[in-house]
Amino acid sequence: MSSQRSRADRQYHVVCRECVVEKLFESADDAAAAKLEHAKETGHQVVVGRVK
Ligand SMILES: [Zn+2]
């Protein structure tokens, strides 16, 4: 039995370059949606980084 089962293979780190917003997602779609939402709401520049 693997002890790393609870960990996702990949995580997506959404970070705003212009304020303190920072979130971690396990799905690229969720990360992209959060990025778009924040950018739309605030006009901030948001980046998504992939975390292994
Ligand atoms: Zn922001």
C-alpha cells in the first residue's frame, strides 16, 4: 500500500503578481478558472505554476 496516496501527482499554484492572493489546486481547470476569476475581478496579473 502506498503511503503517498493522499497526495495528488500534480498541483497547480495560482499566484497573483499584484496582491497577496495565492492558492493551490489539484486540477488545471480549477486553477485556470481561479486565475481568470481573479484577473477579471481585479485586473491583476495572475500566474499559474505547476508544482510536482
Ligand atoms: Zn490580485
